[in-house]
Amino acid sequence: MNNIDRTLLPQILKEIAELIDLADTMGLVEKFGGVRLYIPITLNNEHQLAKLVSDKNAEKLATACGGETLEIPRAETALREIRNEEIRGQYPALSQR
């Protein structure tokens, strides 16, 4: 997933991916895409964000965006490309005539 073309991402996701890694960014998209996500100033281990991304990246988000509500885009183009790449990766293993 880390080899996805970042130009396919909406700007806010590019910024988040620069702050945390791309895999955790796409995890946010898969869980919260299309909705608003409040980033608390301080996180505890029970917060949904702390459970979804690594502790280090959750702390980075809280430091940079704490107290803000982020609109997490669906990133349909990027997700479609990830799906297509997975299919292309499986292609040699698929039955061929």
C-alpha cells in the first residue's frame, strides 16, 4: 500500500500522510472516509484513533491537529488504484489459457 501514487490523494490526505505514514492514513480513510473526525488534544489508549493508528502516529496527529475536526475524504480514486494493483498482483496466479 505504501507504493500508491500520492497524487491520487486529496490534499488533506497528502498532508496527513506527510505527518504520519501512508498506511495509517489509508486506515483512517477506510474507517472514517466521508465523515468528520474530531482529533482530541490528548489521547488515551481507549480512543478510536489510538486503536486505529500506531501510538506514535496518534500522538503526532494530536499534537498537530488536536482540538480540530478533520473531514476525511473517501479517496475513491486512491482506493480504486489500490484494489486494481492487488488484482494485477494476483494476475499471474490466476488461471490462464
